[in-house]
Amino acid sequence: MAAPCPLPPPDPQFVLRGTQSPVHALHFCEGRQAQGHPLLFSGSQSGLVHIWSLQMRRALTTLDGHGGQCVTWLQTLPQGHQLLSQGRDLKLCLWDLAEGRNAVVDSVPLESVGFCRSSILVQGQPRWMLAVPGKGSNEVQILEMPSKTSVCTLKPEADAKLGMPMCLRLWQADCSPRPLLLAGYEDGSVALWDVSEQKVCSRIACHEEPVMDLDFDSQKAKGISGSAGKALAVWRLDGQQALQVCGTHQLTNPGIAEVTIRPDRKILATAGWDHRIRVFHWRKMQPLAVLAFHSAAIQCVAFAADGLLAAGSKDQRISLWSLYPCA
Amino acid sequence: MMAVFDTPEEAFGVLRPVCVQLTKTQTVENVEHLQTRLQAVSDSALQELQQYILFPLRFTLKTPGPKRERLIQSVVECLTFVLSSTCVKEQELLQELFSELSACLYSPSSQKPAAVSEELKLAVIQGLSTLMHSAYGDIILTFYEPSILPRLGFAVSLLLGLAEQEKSKQIKIAALKCLQVLLLQCECQDHPRSLDELEQKQLGDLFASFLPGISTTLTRVITGDFKQGHSIVVSSLKIFYKTVSFIMADEQLKRISKVQAKSAVEHRVAELMVHREADWVKNTGNKLTILIKKIIECVSVHPHWKVRLELVELVEDLLLKCSQSLVESAGPLLKALVGLVNDESPEVQAQCNKVLRHFADQKVVVGNKALADILSESLHSLATSLPRLMTSQDDQGKFSTLSLLLGYLKLLGPKINFVLNSVAHLQRLSKALIQVLELDVADIKIVEERCWNSDDLNASPKTSATQPWNHIQRRYFRFFTDERIFMLLRQVCQLLGYYGNLYLLVDHFMELYRQSVVYRKQAAMILNELVTGAAGLEVEDLHEKHIKTNPEELREIVTSILEEYTSQENWYLVTCIETEEMGEELMMEHPGLQAITSGEHTSQVTSFLAFSKPSPIVCSMNSNIWQICIQLEGIGQFAYALGKDFCLLLMSTLYPVLEKAGDQTLLISQVATSTMMDICHACGYDSLQHLINQNSDYLVNGISLNLRHLALHPHTPKVLEVMLRNSDANLLPLVADVVQDVLATLDQFYDKRAASFVSVLHALLAALAQWFPDTGNLRHLHEQSLGEEGSHLNQRPATLENSTTAEDIEQFLLNYLKEKDVADGNVSDFDNEEEEQPVPPKVEENDTHPDVEPPLPLQIQMAMDVMERCIHLLSDKNLQIRLKVLRTLGSKCGDFLRSRFCKDVLPKLAGSLVTQAPISARAGPVYSHTLAFKLQLAVLQGLGPLCERLDLGEGDLNKVADACLIYLSAKQPVKLQEAARSVFLHLMKVDPDSTWFLLIELYCPTQFTPPHPSLHPVQLRGASRQQNPYMANVLRLLKELQ
């Protein structure tokens, strides 16, 4: 049976080179900083954060604040002038980037050496909430920023045996002001925490391997998680705040380092250990493309507001892809 | 002449007798007598006696009855003399003299001037002219009162008649001059006061009566035979426009009341007067338009430039002063002006431009709706007829039509958009441009001219401001040959780009570009000029307030054009039959081809290679070449237009341009190189190297992505090669990155495109060796040994001298033994004798990391990766690749390879040479077109340098020599003989003695006599054969040895 000949997979629009070290974190910033041209931040294993101009396609600045230890997570605060970087030097740095400055203005000490990325929730200026892996191996710590006041520590019940938290996502439902946290655990389960009550609302064991990353679409109340195994899991949150598995999607090769839903919630992309980026239709979970360019494991994927996709790999390159343009 | 009589009294005394005499007897002699006396009288005295002296003269003129012409002439001349030295202070006298002089030419029988001698006519004209100049102060104005109308009219028509009908050029000119004086247009210095409004109006009213006569007659003169001389036409034109612009001046006309004021003149005169009310103006304007059109039609092609220059003045004067009253004429007038913008005479051009600028400053066109409408309409109609004109006209016709178009665009400025916004008109205009810009692509040379070394990127941009079209490639058009037409077309497009709606225009021409290959080249040329024009760098702007396209927008537009230009289907066109790649592919498909020598195949090859006349293939390849060149030139022009802003486009542009700089077609490579210069200049790089070096990241991106589709981008390795040659050690990480891609791709395409990769790898190793120079030890030794060899060679001739003594022989033997010692490896003794080996400086470095083995430096790691691939390629099926690889490796790491070469490669190479030799020895001339021949040649050419570099041992050298000896035969093709000789030249460097011996064995030119009687004579094999096929080559080689 002859299948219709599929279109050849596209090429990257451009490839950024020069990190000289595996890329572990990517983040787009649509600030007004570069006169309407978005910036891309990349965090490398050598501890550097590169700021790339997407107009020039060149690195503008390099931030060195993690003593040569791997940078695992990058996030800008809404105004775009402040950057958070999490490093394996047990430090979370807050950078001031306004008006050409690039200095660390504050830092939060971390107590977990894992690869678990932090998460923020901006409720109202200037206060925001930060979730970081906690001191105990199974704990998540919630801080109020910028005062760095500890709000609480989310610790599963003793008999739960969830293992370490692997990924975190703070969010807030439109109808309720209560902050919620989705966390993926080492045992392959995803749990929904009510932060104020410090209790697990719901938990599903949707993977057999540790959950590597998850992303959540709060409008559709639907999320997706990837693990070290061969499956992607899609799950839903019902009216009673209970998680339910909607389905799983089997992959040919194991290992998803990051899964990201595009801001317009039309498609999502996964970073595969098999050197490939996979793109899916978010509603139908239909596979759209397998992007082969990198020569080593992909560690992170990120979308810009205009739909541009970036992928960072162990091969020290960052590929940029323009796919299925946003309407 | 000195005035002898200063006082009136003295003068009176002298003049009185002659005056009395003249009054009594009116003869020529008496007049001349008077004139002679007059010449001795001073001006002041003359003024006092003016009336007295004039009396006998006027009396003579007035005396009734027939007179001799000669007498009248002398009287008029004498009168003129008096008037030229005196003033007429009474109006009455002025009027009377005017009438009396005019009457001299009056013939009561006919309307025409009297049939009198030319001398008399001239005298009267001079007299009238002098009279008007002698009028004192304001009496000249009082002269022009309505009552003079009949007499003045008579004089005017008299003069017009003379100007038109006389044969003598002198009289014609004098009559015209006099007419100017009468109409107060005289340009001499004697009329100081300018007229006030009322005076102007009164004169205008008066002169209006003459307008029909003056305008029609002068039109006839102006449009008369070119041969009548330019000065007559120039004067006539001047009088025409000055008169018209005075009588029809909008300034005057707007003050004319509806009802004619009752004037106190007699009825007869009042009938002659004209009232310049609206109807009259309209009618007159219409009639004048007919005349003006006639004049323009005739004068704009007048052969004398001064006439055309005067036409420019006419247009300026009439349009500035009478744009309302002569609104019907505005179109033709503007057309005339615009048509002269590119006149062949620089004076006319300059004046035209001055007038256009003046118009723009005064907002004559833009500020005047009527004129702007007229111009738009003219442009509309020109656009309509343009396609037809461009096909039907000759070069000269095209030139004037396009000049006209250019002028309209210049004058209309931003208002051209009214025309462009009409789809129909834009289409007509573009159709015409596309049509006329069609190239002639039949030139076969373009395809044939190749450039083999594309490495020369050392040129630096010219220091002078480079304008892209200063070095634009000469091209040939189907529909015209005049280079000036091309320049005009470019200017037209630039102006369109400057004033027109750029989005609209670019859209339109991009559409045509995509539509058909027939339009593509022309559309690209037009797009290039549109952008250049839009940047406003070369456009002479007549409309100062015009806002240029903003740089951001322009960059976006350029980006979209560039995308189209460099897209797969427009950039990668077939421009030649790629011999190298073709050869490779052929060989892959038919491995047996290497040895094929059958006639059938060779004839195919030859017919394939030799084009006898431009075939459709050649034409389409030429067309492709031109398309690429035009697009390249466009990129240069875009860079020029955008300046520094172009830097942002380098990421997408530099790669494709650099790729073309290495194109095998000479024209493309030249144009691409000059495009790179333009880019350097625009972006502020001082050399091509600098440009490439600073933008290697963009290049690497292109290379890496294109390597993924190698079949589509077969030249990608070439770009990397060029980049490597222009990079430095700072770029090592970047290079390392892309080399990973190269090696990965090579791994994928071992069978297909290995050859192009091997040269990249070669370039890479060369670059690495250059960026990270050796610490020196090895190279030092190597150079030393080379030096040894050199001196050894130099010694040879001395030892072969005839005057050899026993001591020489002894010395030779000693030397020989010593060298043999060295050759056997006993170097240590030798070194001790010379000097102490310097301590290798590396030891220190090793001390810093005593125990840990340091990770290999990146460059070494890369080199190792490369060599690993090369080892695989050593067993490639393709001989050329094997050789290339060997040369690559051989130049960098001799020892490592020698054994491999000797074991695997050499036997095969030598074997193929030996088996192929008899075939090539028998083959005819077509053999040189076969693959087999090319392979033989390649092997022979490659072996020499390899043997030398790999430093082969004696046994292997013998193998090489044995295989190559057969090719020294005169039976072999000349090229193979040459290549074989080159092998031996290399062998001589490695081992001169055994090579010498080998050659002597083949053919020995001389009998060797021992240097000393005590030694036995030598018997050599070669000496016995007197004539053999190797003789010539051996002799040549032996010559090299001595």
C-alpha cells in the first residue's frame, strides 16, 4: 500500500551559533527593548545567558552569573526589563536589563540541585509568586516576590512516594483568584496543588517514567506532559478540579525534554532526546511535523508571540523555525 | 574725426552755404557736400543747429515730383547722420520725421514696399531706427498715442514685409531690428525707464492692433527655409514671443474693463483700436495656438542650437506671462520644453533645466491646476502611444520620445501618481518599458567565457564613491543600439521610483517578473532602477518638498525583491554544462567508460562540446546568465540605495552573492565580485575579506542549511572554501561547527559529490595550518634537507667538467660516501658536526600538565576528523578523487600516508598507466576528448608532486618511473608527453642520480669517457640505440639535469 508522498520536512529559518556549549533553556521576550523586534534568551551549560537579536540574528550580550554552572530556566517579567535565570549553582538570579544595563539585582538561593525548572505567576504588579524546587527532595517552595517571603512549602503526604518534583507550572483559573500549581513528579504522576490550602487537589499517574515537562492550557483546562518514556500524555481538569487522562500519544523514541504550547494554543512542540522536534495539532493531537536538524538531543523549545519556534540542543545550536504562521 | 567747429556760430558759418546750396539745387553732390561739412562739427553745435540743418534735407524729401533714388538715399543717410549725433526734443518733429522716412519706401500703387534699391531700403530702415533712438526722454512715450496708429501701422507692416520678402539677409535683419525698436523691445542701453502699469496697458492696447500681422508674418518667417540663417529665425522668435507675451500678458488682461472707454480720437483711428476683452482674448488665443504649434513643430527640430535655445526662452516667457490667456498652447509649449531636456546641445539642456527648475520654484505647474491637468493629460496620451512608438521609431525617434517622457515625469513630480493609478496607463507604460528593454541574448561568447580561478578576492572597493551604474555591464538590446537610450530608460525608471507610489510600482513589476521568463530580465532591470530612484540618491529633484520613501519601508521592499531574486527558481539557473559534475555522474553510471575509446562515443563527446552556432540552448543559457547578472547588479544597487541599512540584509544576501562570485561563467563571476564591492562600500567594509570575515556566521548558516539539500545546491562546498580562505583563527568555533555538517554530508554523499568536498577539506587543512603555525622543528629540518638537495644538484655540473683530476675524483668519492652515510640514517654524526639541535620549546608546555593528558585542541580534533574521512576516500572508485585526496593528505602528513599510498594506490595507478599506454599511443586526435585520456593526464600530472611530497623510497620511485617512461615516447599524445616529463622533473628533485641513470638507459646522447685513464670506460644500454621514440623527451629532461 503506497502512502501519499509526504512533503519534505522544512528547514530551519535560521540557526544561531556561538553558545559554544549545549543549550538548556530558551525564552522569547517581546519587549520594547529592541524597537519591536523580539529578543531571544538562551541559557547554556557553561552558565552563560546569551541575548540574541532576532533582527540581526546575532548575540547582543552575554550574561555571566552562574559561575559556569548550567542555566536551566529563563523567564522575563511582564515589562520585559527583568530577567530570571535559574542555574545549577543553586541560585536564581534577577537581572535588570533596562536601558542597556545587565546586572544582577537580586538572587534567590535554591536548595535543590535537580533539573526542575521554576515557575512564576504574576498576580498584580509589583507582586508576583515564584515556585521553586524545595529543600526536601519531594518539596516545592512557594515564595512571594520581590520580597522573597516564603509563603509555604508543598510537601506530598508521606506515603505518596512521588519522588522529586520534575517540572512546575503555577497558574490561576479565570474564575477564582486561588493560585494553583501543576507539578510533574519523578514517579510519572502529575499533581494539582491548591497553593493556599497546601493540599493536592488531584493526582494522576500518567507516565511510567519521570515526567520531564508539562504545559497547561488554562482556557481549555487541558494540559500535556512528556516524560523520559515513549509517550506524551494529555489530561484534562474537570469542574471538580479533578485531573483526568484524555489520552496518550506514543512516540518512536523515548525522552521529551520540554513540551510547549504555542501562545495561540493551535499547535505544540516537543523537544526530543532523539534530536527531533515534533509538532502537533493541539486540539486533535495530530502529528504535523518531525523536524530533523540537530545532531544531538534537544533540550528546550520555545515559541515567540508571532509563532516563531526556537529549539536549543546539546549540539550547541539554536534553530529557529517559522511554521504554520499564526492567523 | 576731430570736431573742428565747436561753437554753433563757427558751425553755422561753415554750414550755411552748403545748406543754402542744397535747398537751391538738390543733387547728390550737394548732399555729400553737406555731410562732409557736418563731420567737422561738434555734437553740441550740431544739436543747436539741428532744425536748420534738417530743413534742406527734409525739403528735398518733400519736394513733389519724381526723384532719383540715389539722391533720396544720400539724403536719408545724411539725415541719419544728424540724428545719430543729436536728440529730437519735440514730439511734432519726431512724428513728422517718422512719416517722412516711412514715406520713402511707400509705393502708392501697391501694398508692398516700393520697388527701390536695396541700398535705399537699408538706409531708410537705419534712419527709422536711429530716429527712434534719438527721441529725447519721455517724448518717445507720447509718440505712441492712438493718433499715431495709422502711421505706426504702416511702418510696422512695411518692416514685416521687408523681413519676409527681401532677399538680402542684411535687410531682413535690419528690418527685424528696427521692428524691435518700434515695438519698444530694443535691447540697447538707451531705454532706461521701465513702463508702469498704465503705460503698459496703453501700449498693449495700441500694439494689439498689430498682433495678427506681426504673429502671422513672423510665423511664416520662422517656419521658413532652414537655410535662411539662424539669426533671422532667432530674431523673429524673439519679436514673436515678446510681442505676444506683452499683448497677451495675464497681468495686463485682468485689468481690462468690460466696456471700452470712450477715447477722444477721431473715428477713423478708433476703428483701428482693439479692445482686449474676454472674447477677443479667447479668439486670439486660439489663433495664436495654431501659430505656436506650427512654430514648435518646426523649431524644435531646427538644426541650429541657438534657435532651439530661443525656443526655450519662448516657452519660458509665454508660460510665465500668459499661462491663462494662452492656456490652449500650454500643452504644446510644455511638450516643447520637456522635449528639449535632453537636447544634444549642452547649452540648450542647461537652459531647459534652468527653466524647469524655475517653473518648479514658482510652482508654475504644480500650483496651477490647469497646467498640471494638461501635463497629466499629455503623459496619459504619451503612455498610450508609447508601446507603438517604441516598436516603430528609430533610435533617434525613441530618444526624443523618451526624453519627452522623462521631461513630463520631471515636471509633474509627485503628481505622476494620477497617471500611475490608472491601471490601463500603468500597463501601457510598463508594456513599453518592458518591450524596449528586451535584451539580445545571442552572443555566444558569454556562455563560452569561463573563469577558472575564482580565488581572487583581494580587490578592495574603490575609494571614490562608487555608483553602481558606473561599472554596469555593457548589454545589447534588441530594439536599439544607442547607449543614450538605455541611460534615458534608467532615468525614467528612477524618476518613477522617486516620485511614484513605490509599493504600487514594485508590485506591478514583480508581477510581470513572475509572469513570464520573457519579461523577467526587463522587469528586474526596472525594479533595480526603481529602488535606486526611490532612495533619491541620483535624482535631481525639482520639487523640493517631495517626501522620499522612508528607509524602513524601502528596506522592506528591497527585502521582498531580494527574496524573489535569490529564490531557488530564479537564482539557480542553468548557465553552463557542468563538465566536472557531469563527468563524475557519467562515470558513476558507467564505470566502464574510463577505458572506452570507441569512435562512436568520442564523436558524441566532440559534438557535445563544440557548438558551431548559437543554438536555442546557448540562447537560453545566455538569457539565464543575463538574468543572474541583472539580479546581481540589482543587489549592488540596492546596497547603494540602502547604505548602512543593507547590513541587515547581509544574512540573506551575502551567501548567494558569494556563491556567484565563484561561478564558472566569467561574466557572472565578474558581476558578482563587483556586487560584493558595492556591498562593502555600502556597509562600510574596507575589503572583501573583511566583509566575508565579519559575516562568516551568516555564511555558515547558509552553508549548513544548503548542505542539507546538496543536490539543489551543488556549489555549497565552494562557498565554504572561499569563506575558509578569507577567515582567521578567531572563527575556529564557527568553522568547527560547519565542518561537522560538511563531514556529515560527505558521509551521506560519498558516492556522488566527493570531489567537491575533497577540495573543501584541502582548503580547511590549509587554513588550519595557516592559523596555527607549526612550532617550527619539523619544518626547520625539512627546509634544511631541501637546502641540502639544492646544493647537491648544484655540485653536479662541476664534477662533470672535462678537466677532471684525480683529486677531484677523490673528493667526489669522499662526498659520495658522506652522503651515502647520511642517506643510510647516520644523521647524528652529521648533526654534531654542524651544530647543536635547539632544545624543543614544547617541553615547557608539557610541564604545566604533568599527569593529565590535555584534551586535543579543537583544530587538531578537526584535522583528525578530516583525515579519517580521507582514508575512506583513498579507496574511492574515482581516480580523480583518489588523487585529490592524496594531494590533500600528502601535503599535510607525509609519513602517515606513504605506506598506504605505496601499498594500495600506487600499484593501481601504475597499472592503469601501463595498460592504457598502448591505447593512447595508437589513438587519433579525437582521443583527447575522451575520459580515458583525461584520466591518464590527471594521473600523470598528479604523480610528480605526490612522489615529491610523500618522499617515496627508491623502490616505489622506480615503480612510478617505470610506469611513466612509456609516456616519454613521441608516439604518445603531446599532452601526455608533457605530463610525463613533469613526473620526471619531480623525480629529479627527489633522486637526481637514479633519474639520470634511468634516462640515460633509454637514450644516451654522448659516449662517456672516463675522467681518468685508470678507470674503465662505461657501457650504457641507451648508447647503442641511435634513434628511438624517446630521444626528444629524454634530451629535454637531461638538459634540465645539467
